[in-house]
Amino acid sequence: MDIITEINRLRKEKNAVILAHYYQVPEIQDIADFVGDSLDLSRKSADTDADIIVFAGVNFMAETAKILSPEKKVLIPDRNAGCSLADSCPPEEFRKFREKYPDHIVVSYVNTTAEIKAMTDICCTSTNAVQVIESIPREQKIIFAPDRNLGDYLNRLTGRNMVVWDGACHVHEEFSLERILKLREEYPDAKLIAHPECQKPILIASDFIGSTSALLKFTDSDPSKEYIVATESGILHQMKKHNPGKLFLPAPPIDSTCGCSDCFFMKMHTVKKIYHSLNEEIFEIDVDPSIRERAVIPIKRMLEVSG
Ligand code: 13P
Ligand code: SF4
């Protein structure tokens, strides 16, 4: 059996789409109907007329798709595809934290569980965070959750003084400035480009800071030929596809001999698991209707603000 032929047959027969995040392995990105960052994928899952969405991303992304399209069957090929950043913000602790700031509204990054979204006023992604924050009156006090690096970066960029939850992503926190600077000695013309979930010293040393899709767009239009990329290594596949004449080097993490930075959770999916997911209609994502009812509001507000 040719697995790709079978996937193509099943997706047609079942009116299914495969949505993949930029951090998926290249083979999955290449068979997906649509590849994008978390904002693109939430827009796509709201707009598709497919009956089934196979979500090659992590749980919070598949949950967002289900919240936006409750009538659709949303499947995730490996149910253990969690997110260390979403896990760094447990709902009960966040509820108590929020109670300490009764006059603040909550802006949360989409990298959260549905329960956190249900306690949120407006969501954002790294692509539209500035736009979302600037849509809120300056005098309004804000709690930002869950990523401390992104929150601090946004405070510096927007001049706000948001109270920031102390969470982080295991991939983006791991980049080593020391090793990056060593790599720069070998490639003195290489530009350092970084996702705002990276720690402040990495951001200060960067030539460009942006969300996954902003980094991709930057390398498409920028005249340089070499880049050190401080985000999950999956995006390098699209960067190389868009610009085959350029050199893209993954930024080295603190503790690794492989010189690459993979999200353990994103990389749980395989083409074979996508086949099983489509064939057996596993693993179905469900969101409690009472949580969904509240969680859909901040996601829709975000989509309205960012178009
Ligand atoms: P994006 O918003 O850039 O897709 O980020 C998703 C993510 O998981 C970052 O670690
Ligand atoms: Fe979560 Fe980090 Fe993986 Fe993104 S890269 S899904 S934030 S653990």
C-alpha cells in the first residue's frame, strides 16, 4: 500500500483537510492541504467547509479548531502532542492569579488550554499580538499569559506595563547565546532572526524578531543570503523551499549535541499516524460545551481585530 495514495483517497472520500503547523516534519508539511502558523491555522479551521479536520499541530491548536467549528470532527494524529508553554499555565493557579488583579483584563496567547481561554478577554498569537494589545485603551490594565518572554517583549514594544504570567516554551527558552555567537564567528554575514518567545539576550542580539510566519516573510524579502534561525527548526523547511539559494542554520540550543531545536510535541506526528488518524478517525478532540461557549469569545475577538 502506498501510504500517500491512501491518504489522498481518504481525504477525498471523507471530505477531510490536513492542516499542518510550520513546526511539523517536512514530509507532513508537503502532504498538508494547508501549512501555516497558529494564526493562519485558526483562520483556516474557521473557514474550511471540510467535514473532518486532521490537525498536525499540538493540542491547543486542535482545540482552537474545535472551538471555532464545533460541528466538525477534529482529529489529532497523536493525542500526546501537548505544549510545555500551555502546560506552564494550569487553570486553577491562573484563576487565583487573576483574582489578585480584579481591574485587569486578560490577554492570552493562543498557546493555552481551552480552560484558560474561557478566562480570557481577548486572545492573540505572536503574529497579531501588537495589533491586539493596541486595540485595548491605554489606560486599561492588562494581564498577559502565559509566555513571560513574549509578554516582556510586548511590554517593551508597546510601552505598556502588563502583568505577565511566568510561563515559557521549552524550545524557545533553550537557545544558547554563547553558541549562537560562536556560530556567528563562522558565518559573519549571517543575520540572527528570532521568535519573541526567546529569552531577552537572544532578542537583543537579533537582527529581526517576529512570529514564525513573520520570520519566513522576512527571509523572503531580505537581501541577505545567510541566517541563523532562533525558532523551532521545522520552519527551515519552508525557508529553504522559498529561497533555495540561501543558507539557513538552526540556532543551537544550550544542551544538545545535534545543533537542532525540535519541539518534542510537534514532532510526535508522522505520515503513518496521519494515515491512521484519517482511516480510523482517531483521536477526536472534544471541548466541554460550557467551556467552549466562553472560550470562543476571545478567539473570535482576536480574529475580528486582526482581520
Ligand atoms: P506561531 O504563533 O508563530 O505559530 O507560534 C506557535 C508556537 O507554538 C510557538 O512556539
Ligand atoms: Fe508549545 Fe513551544 Fe512546542 Fe510551540 S514550540 S508548541 S510553544 S512547546
